[in-house]
Amino acid sequence: MRIDVLTVLPGLFDCFLREGVIGKALERGLVSVNVYNIRDFTTDKHRVVDDVPYGGGPGMVLKPEPIFGAYEKLSKEGPKPFVILTEPWGEKFNQEMALEFSKLPRLLIICGRYEGVDERVKKLVDREVSIGDYVLTGGELPAMVIMDAVIRLTPGVLGNRESLEADSFMDRGLMGYPNYTRPAEFKGMRVPEVLLSGHHAKIERWRKKESLKKTLKRAPELIEKLKREGKLTEEELK
Ligand code: SAM
């Protein structure tokens, strides 16, 4: 998979693309990420990327020409990119969307800044995505959130595929179960006995029950959805 990012602050991505699971995935060539400075696609002498809003009002707006210029140049390289625009009022990002994006050959993420992008940029956009109901200073953190969730789902990126299946919101549609590691007792808090038993079927049952409890408490609508889809029976909920 190839991911292109358009931003006015490319330096923000340096650390993210160098460290941890994402850094390793790039090093191993499982995914390629190219961060482009929108300013490099300007054609005027002063390399201007923003301008005042028509009709007045505060702040600046990202101009359409450099973004269109970048899209036109980059889309000539390889498969047509699926274009995501980060927007506070976009569709709320979730695991389902991350899975969908992870199956695409190429993404192009446009990071807004200032008051946002000129509305005409939306002609290029396939999906406007929000990472939550709050306003950030720019689309760079949302782009990193989207990339992190998507790259992590790319085959080969995580060593142990099982760890994906046990994740919240994955196959079973439930939230993840509680995890413990050594020591078995810490400051008087003991790891649940069943996890020390070595009895795999019992451990599996306990984990499912804990996942159900957490989901019922924090997102009962997910349980209703699973019931409607016939993926969860009343018996399992007892
Ligand atoms: N004028 C916008 C408004 O009324 O909501 C706010 C613009 S915000 C300061 C600048 C840019 O940050 C946005 O264009 C968008 O790209 C990005 N952004 C801010 N919050 C976001 C969020 N929750 N999800 C996705 N992108 C966000």
C-alpha cells in the first residue's frame, strides 16, 4: 500500500514515521508513506498556500491551486489514490473504516490548516473524515491517527496476527478483554486464577465474558447490533 500526505507542516510526521511499529513497517517496505509539502506545488514567486476568506471573517483558507496541482502530479504515479480530507465535521473515523482503507492500494490524505481548505478542493475528495468532535489546529494529527490504524492492519505489520483478532471492535465486534502480565501478585492485586490455570477453553470463556461485560457497560449498542446480526445469542449473554 502507498499513502501520500499533503500538508503545510511535513516536519510533524518525522517522529511518527521513524518510530515503533509504523517505523518498522516502512523500513520493511510493507507500506510506503510519502509526505509532501503543499508549498512545493505552488507556482507563484512567494509560494503562497493560503489566503483570506471571501466574504470576510477570521483566519486564512488553504488555496485550491497547490492542492489540485499536487493531486494532478501525484495521481499520474501508479494507481488512482482514494482521497481523504481531514475535517472536524467529517464522517467519524472508526475501526470499520480503517479496515476498509487498509484494503485499498493507495490513499492520499489532505491535511487542512487555518480555517480549512477552499471548498472546491472537495471535488477531489472521496471521503471527509473526522477523528472526533473537537477542533484541532490542523489535519496532521488526524492523518497520523488514520495512518496508524490503517498501517497496523496491513498484513505482515504486526508479528502476531492473533493480536489483531483480539483487538477491540475487530472480528467479534466486542471490546477487548483485560490483560495481565507477570508478576501474578502486585501490591496485593492478584491476576484472576483462571488465567494461571493453563486451561485454554476456560480462559477463552472468561475472556469472552469480560469482553461482553465491558461492551455492555461502555457500548450497549454494539451488543444490540451483534444480536440483530445473529452473532450473539441470549445464552452467551447469561
Ligand atoms: N474552521 C473549521 C471549523 O469551523 O470547524 C476548523 C478548522 S481547524 C482549525 C483546521 C483543520 O484541522 C481542519 O480543516 C481539519 O483539516 C483539521 N481538523 C481539526 N479538527 C479535526 C478533527 N477533529 N478531525 C479531523 N480533522 C480535524
